[in-house]
Amino acid sequence: MVQRMTSPERMMAVMSGQKPDRVPVVPFVEGYSAKITGISLGDFYADGDKCFEAQFASMRLHGYEQTPMYGYASCGAWEFGGEIGFPYGKGQGAPYVKKHPVKTIEDIENLEVPDFDTMLPGAYFEADKVAARCHAMGMPVTVQVGSCFTAASVIADTSEFLTWLIMEPKSVHLLMDKVSDMFINALDYFADKYGAESLLPFDGGPSESNTMISPETFAEFAYPYIKKVHLHMKELGIHAVLMHPCANQNKNIEHYIKLRDELSWSGKYIWLFGPETSIKNQIKAFGDHDVICGNINPSLFLTSSYDEAVELCRQNLLEGMHSPSGFILSPGCEFPVNAPPIKLMAMVDAAEKYGRYE
């Protein structure tokens, strides 16, 4: 019988290719932790220390394996000199862009890449607070370094950006190159400060989904810059990367498959696809060498009962827990901010009851 492990031991076992006592639970919690700890969602994103404390408290309360991180989908605009708003208003769930730093093609030419040598740009100042506290406690340092395409789509006025893919491709490539340089600078800063072996970079976003762009557009404008950033991760000696191809990216999978081969990279990817991508297809594509995450539709944690949530998790575990290189129980995107705590309890309960390796 497998002996009961601590959360760090459980994650270490999965990442090293060993069987833990049970499937780890990584619920992709961010804003939810603010709600249950009594701080405003705006303060959660505006203050890195409050961000860490809320997530650490939620982690202790629920007993899941996710460690604190800082990130949001509109990363990039603030860092390049634009303006964001923090989610203090009713119905707001994450930081949002108030002013895009790029509105014209000429703005791309004049855009300066943040260098991280003096004061950290934009949200990275707050992210570094979370990183420092995680590192001091021996937890992974999760830093947002992607996706380049999603970041570019919010640095520029989004509707203009999508038009430029067709009308101004050379300028889009210039913007993408500058965005990838920013993420490389971020990697250098965090690797130098905390050690490459401590980093768990986070790459992913929704703008390159197949509902937004074609797989051909992904191949031309997104993939080369994913490869550029990930090559730098390899050169730094980073061992693992959390990948979140958000929304429907089924037609992009072939490019994610070839990423490892073209880089000759032997590290681990942790794949967190949206609910649009079946566990079966993920295992077929990545299961021989990477960790697969469950991808329960996050909205179901708002509408289901406790028993229904446990059943959703049971089905997810049944599909994925015997993936050759490891499995983690997760929703397919961020855990809903307004979900009742009993729904997150359902995830941990299901892992304890149905996700044990014995």
C-alpha cells in the first residue's frame, strides 16, 4: 500500500515520473482565494503580498497541491507602457486594459522592450513579491512568460491587431518579436534571482485559440515566438513549464507536439487544456513524456451540486489518472471566483476517494 504523502511529496513524485499516493489537485485558483479570505479582488492583483497570502491560506484550507502564483490574461499592456484597471468593480474578475500602448503601426516601431534592469515593469513588480515568498518557503516560482500572441493582442488595440494579421504581417512579426524579448528578459531576471531550477514558468492564453485564428495563422504568428521563448528556457536550464492552451486549440496540437522535438528538450511540460480537448487526445499527444491535467469545465463548479461536482471529478480521474507520465486533477481554466467553497472541497474529496494509486 502506498504511504500517505505531503503535498510537496505528491507533486515531486508526479514531476519525477513516480506514482504518488493519490492524484494531485491543482484547481487553478487565483481570484477565488481573495473571496474566501475576505480581501477585495482588486487588492489581490494590486498587491503581491496580499495575492500570496490569500492563495497560501486557500491552499492550507483546502489541502490541494497548487502553490501561489501571479498572472492574468491581459499581461503585456501595462508592461509596455499602457494602462490597466484592477477589478474593483462589480462583475470584474481580473485586471483589464484601459489604455493600449499600441494603437497604430507607427506605435509598434517606437515600442521599447522592458529591460528589467531597474524597476520591474508593470505587474512583474507585484509578481516578484509572490515569487520571493514562494522561494523562501521552498515552493516553485511560477512566472508568467506567455503567451506572446495573447500579450500582443492586448498590447495593441485588439481589433486592429486582428486586422493587421492580414494587412500588416511584417509589423505584427515586429510586435511579436518585441513581446518575446520582454518574456526572455523576465526569464533572465527570475532565473538569476531565484535559480532556474526553482522556476515553473507559465505560458498560455486564449487569443491563439481556433475560435480566434486559424491553425495556419497560429503556425505563422504564434508558434515561432513560443519556440523562441522556450528555447531560452532550455538554455537557462529550466526543467518544467506549465502550459495552458486556453479555449479550443485542438487544431494547434500538432505544433505543440513538434515543439519538444524541434527544441530537443528533455524537460517536462504540464498541459492544462480547456474542456474542448479530450483527456484521451491529450494523452495520445503528450502522455508518454508530459504531465496531463484534467480539464473540467469551470462553469460547472458554479451550477453543479456537491455530489455532481464529485461525479465530474470522478469521471475526469477515470479518464486520466493512468496517463503514463502523470496526471493532475484540474478545471480547464481558472477556478470560478464565485464558486462555493464546497465545490473545491468536492475536487479534493474526489481525488482522495477515486484518485488513489493502491
